[in-house]
Amino acid sequence: QVQLVESGGGLVQPGGSLRLSCAASGSIFRINAMGWYRQAPGKQRELVATGSTNYADSVKGRFTISRDNAKNTVYLQMNSLKPEDTAVYYCNADIASYSDYRVRSYWGQGTQVTVSS
């Protein structure tokens, strides 16, 4: 089995920073793409950042995605946070496991980010 576990969410004031982490574990043969999505109340889930250079326009220049392949972990550094960044943030990864070597898309359980004064 493969699991994605996020951490690092919380409550932060406008202008503040948070760093999210997402660690993949289990019977992993290979990890292809990893990325972050978010879903605000009453809205559809949207892409935040994937790969190393693909960002939503709303977060460009403020958020940075990075990856540690040795740890099977992807990070999202979020700076200059705004109230409109409030959402549940989800990690996503395309992973081939040792069970059958087929690539599947996996999601984490989500972590809440609240930006408020």
C-alpha cells in the first residue's frame, strides 16, 4: 500500500508563512509527479503547484514547491499569505508501487491552512 501524509498546516496571520510537507510511504517503486492542490469552502479543488515550475497565477512569487527524492517528500513553502489562501491543502503524487508497477494517482488526507488576523 502507498500513503501520502501531509503536515504543517495551521492558523497564520496575513503576511505570514507556513511550510507544508507531504511524505509518501509504502511499497514504492517510483514516484513521478508530485504536487499540491487546495480546496476552499464552497469551491472546487484547484491546482496550487506541481513539478518544479508550474504554479497557479494566484500564488506565483509567493509559494515555492520543492522535493526531496531521497525522502519521498514534497514541500510547499508559502510566504506572504493572504486570507484568500485559506483552504484545505492536498498533496498528490503519481506513484508506481511494487505490487504491479502501474502508475496510480494518490491523494493525502489534507491539511487545513487558515489565514486570519
